[in-house]
Amino acid sequence: MSHSKYTATTTAEDVASLFQDQIRGKNVLITGTSINGIGFETARVLAKYANSVIITGYSAERLKLSEEAIKKEVPGADIRPLILDLTSLAAVRKAAAEVNAYPEPLHVLIHNAASSAGTYTLTVDNLEDQMAIGHISPFLLTKLLAPKLLAAKTTSYTPRVVYISSKAHALGDGIDLDRVARANPETYTAFARYFEAKAASVLMAIELSKRSQGKINAYSLHPGSIFTNRQQKEHNKAHLLKFGVINPDGSPNTAKTAWKTIPEGASTTMAAAFDPELDATPGAYLVDCVAANDARAAHSADPATAAKLWTITEEIIGEKFSFE
């Protein structure tokens, strides 16, 4: 297939096959790689071509299941399990130190993990859980691994950071810059905060690309509507029923939503990570494997908001993130 023929049914396998030459020799880190998710599918497919794939999870047991499943299919794959608890800034720093100790550069960092919290929850750092996992910890991880990414830069290759967002970023009013660290518990709903976290991902792709001045290209994306672990959480069912996303029995509502399979959902991640044509549009938002900036909500395309969010997040983590 040609990448001019991308469709909603294009799979991660399709994209990886197309760009296998770009994937070979690359080292990739993917957060959130539990089985039955698009992060796992991305890792599974990349294992066939990449030099190494770092998979992450908050427990050794989950990581072992993912690693064994990948190696059963690709026995010779270099799969590196990494304990990464995104609810703890100290844990993020520990994980980043482990990656920075690897001798090889890092070519692609994929922020795929998301919180499944159904109630207002604070982390050990007194940060609201969804924003911590979906934005603040990824920001810190990117900052700490930036030297490793920059080491992969050559005259012909620019390293990439990929943020898995969602079309849901446009359903709310955008991110409340006064409440990045902690939402208002009196008005909190899990879905509204999810919309904010996904808006933050779109903004960070724009701002990271801008601030790095061509040293790193970042992209955000909507993977499609996919029936993954999140949709099957009991505490999400009431909200999903309200929006008509699922049926009363918990099955996907195919009458209202065009669902993708997990392999189809992982395709846009693969394109964002490796399609060389995207070098011309750093910061782009992707849908169905192609840049679709017209699908970005105005509040998540505003450069002033992106810059403010960057500065606020620096203050939250207590570290400056620059490329000087």
C-alpha cells in the first residue's frame, strides 16, 4: 500500500511494513503497554523491525505478560521492560535515569499511557491523577530523556515524540490553566478532566516542536474509537452510556460510533512515529495516519495557551525544560 491510501482500516502492521526501513535500527520507548491496548500493539509490531523497544508499566507482573507475549511472536526481539509509575515524579526520575544509562540513543518516545481513574484522586505528589499521568509526568519524562533523544539527531534524521490524544480533546473548553495540578473536587468529573488531559497533549506537541527549533519533532493524534481496557472499566460505564458510546450490556454501540480494532487504532501512532513526510509538519495533529490540523479544537491550537501550559508545568515539576 502507498501512504496516500491510508484509510480508517489501515493497521499498524500496514504502516510498519511501509516504513520498515525507517524503523530498522531505531530505539523506541512506549508508555502504557498492557495487553489489549494500542500501546502493546505498537510495541508488538515494532518488535519485528526496531533495534530495541522499551515497554513500560507500573508492575513487574504486567510487564512480564507483555514481554512474553511479544517474544512468543518475535523471539529475537530486544524488549526492555521498564517499571514506570506515572503517579510519582520520583518514580519517573528513577525510570528516566535507567533509560539514560543505556548506551544507545533514543529515537522515538511515545506517550501512550492514560489514567483510568473514575473519581477525584491525588497522587503522592498531591497532583490530580489524570493530569499527572496524562500530562505532568510525560512532560517530566520528556524533559529528562531529551538529551537521549537529541543524541539520535543526524543530518538526515530528527527524533520524535508522539502524544496519544483523542478527538475528545475538543469536547470540553480546553485546559484550565489555573487548575493544571489539581482540579476542583467539587465540580470534578472523570470525563471532563480526561478532555483536559487530551487537550494538554495536543498543546505540548505544538510547543515542544516550537521550542526545540527542529531538534525534535512532536505530534499528537486521535487513534480512533477503540474498545480497549479503558472502555471496559466498570466506573466508566455510566459516562459511556450517557454519551451513547456503549450499549446497556457494555458492548460497543456500533450504531453511533465507528469503532476501530486495536491494530487499526495503533496505525496512527506508527505513522506519527515514522512517516518521513511528517517532518514537514512538526507539531501536527493526526487522524487516520495523516495530518489533520483542521480537526484540532481552537483552544488546543492556541500558541499562547501552549506556552503558558509549558511554563506552568515547569513550575509544577520544579525544573526548567529548555534546549539551550
